[in-house]
Amino acid sequence: MQDIHLTLNDPQLEQSLLRLATQQQQNLPEFVLSILSRYVTETEQAETLSIQKLDPFQHSQAPTEKFQTPENSADLVFADIDDSLNFARQLRQQAWQRHE
């Protein structure tokens, strides 16, 4: 067991820690130890966290419904847009104007 002594040279840090310790209904040394414990636990978990990479060919499905094109070309969404770059620019301008 180690005995650790801390000197807080930053009054703003000290006040923040005291305020947070009071909110947690702990005294300052207990609160600092709980913060250190939580930090070490989360750091160790992040190092040991291992996520298996799945093979997309084994975990995917082919579409079951057949794709159907609309019989009428007027039913195609955005079929009337000839210049997609200009259309996107106009949409962005309209969006920014709404938020101003």
C-alpha cells in the first residue's frame, strides 16, 4: 500500500475538485482516489478491448426483393435535375439561409 500526498498549486483546480467532491458527497481524498481508480480501470479496459472482425461475405444477405424500375420516367426521383453540382449548391444555400 502506497501513501501519496498531493499539493494542488492551482486554486481553480482545487475549487473545482472540492465542488465535484461535494456533489458526490465525498471528501476530497476519497474523490481523487475514485477518479484515479476510474481512470485506471477505463484505460485497462480500452487496452484489453478486442473486437472480432467479421467476414462480410458470411454475415450479409442478398436482397430478396427484385428491383423494379418505375414504368413512367416522371416517377424517378430527381429525374429533372440536370446539373447535380448546381442543385447541391442551391440546397446548401437554402439550408444556411434558414438557419441565419
